[in-house]
Amino acid sequence: MCLHSCRTPKIVTDITIESFKLAFRRFVSRRGIPSTVYSDNAPTFGSASHDILKEMNIQINWIFIPKAAPWYGGWLKRLVGITKTTLKKVLGKSQVNSDVLRTILIEIERVINDRPITYVSSDIRDPEPLTPSHLLQGRTLSQENNSDSEDNNFNLDFTEANKRFNHKVALIEHFAKRWRMEYLTGLREFHRVAGDKSAHVKIGSVVQIMDNSPRMMWKLAVIEDLITGKDEVVRGVKLRTSNGLITTRPIVKVVPLEI
């Protein structure tokens, strides 16, 4: 049930088996029982997985990455790394209590789950980019939930309540279909050219322009042309931003989207 795009950080008081088991029970109570769980080979996870499956009487495909192979599960480590990096930038050397830490982690969760996982078009007529939040909530968490804020929300009759429920289900199914058609297809095409550096930056690619603001505020642009050196290596790019402005950036200042 939980995709790699779904990141839900949890706080535990220590790294014991009991602490992890309690954290897992909290996760299941909030998100539901996952069909597959990925983890490394830490002794805590190995021992706790057997207890969880037996005590909770559930069927889960628990996948451990190979031992002595930390480069496996790169997508998992990447999300963990994003969370750790964000925590370091927010907290620095500050000491905070558990309530503050829990709040910051949940806010990080929102930002990670609101990130685009499909191409972001500069044309406002194109569909809104898909995010993990669309698959979980039917909308990005940074958006106002207008459908739930209508008048008489507390006085719905059965017909209207059932209509809204069916609409919500249809919306989630729509986003799931887009995820299969756009995101998974994009990953397949990406892996076909894995190892080719030119595949990451090419004309027509959608990128984020790196600046000093938080990453969620970075502007999106489309690569119009490549700037190469005498050695034919790409050193920079010519970009077209959403407002039609043409600008240039060195290659180290543009970040391709995930696919």
C-alpha cells in the first residue's frame, strides 16, 4: 500500500525492538496495513519483523536489502537523506523537546509528499503535476480543501454524503491511473538510458533553478538549448521560465525532476 513516494517519519525513544514495534503499530493505525515493507538489515528490523507478523496476525511482504550492500534501496535512502538534511538545516545545533521535533517531522513529511513526481509543465492549461499527496489525500496538502469547507458540511443527508464519498473514490482512482501511466512509464524510459549523463539534461527537459531560497520555492523552467565547451561537454543551459523569460544557468545550478 505504501509506495516509495510516501514518506512518513516516526519518532522513537530508542532503537530497541519494542520501540520499533510500537512505532509500527502507530503507523498501521494511521495509514493502514502495507502490503510490502522495505528495510535494511539492522538487527532491530530483522527481529521485530517476525514478532510483528506473528503478534498482529497480518500478511506483509517484508523485503530486506542485501547485507553489506548499502547502495541497495537507493530510493529509500534518498528519502531518509532528504529528511535528515532538512532536519539539520532547520534545527542546526538547537536542542528541542519531543513536541517541537514531532511537529517539524510532520511538516517535513508534508513537504516531501507534496513534491512533484511527474513533469511540471509551464503551460497553465496542462494538468496539475502529480504528487504523493494526490495518491494519499486526493490533493496536495498545501492546497485549501475547498470541497470539505462548503456550507452545511455538518448537515449532509445520506444522498449528498454518499455522492461526495463516491467523488473522492473516483478522484483517488484517477490519480492512481495517472501515476501508472505517467510516473511509472517515465521511470521505465529513464532506466533505459541509465548511465548516460546527457539523458539527465537535454533540450525540452523540465528542471528546477537552484537559488538561495528553500527548494520548494525554486522556479521551474524548460531547457531551450545546451551550452557546451570546446570539449563538447555540457557546461550550461539556456532556459525558458514559466513567464516566458529566457535566461542561462551553469549546469550545476539546474536540478532535473525525479524522472
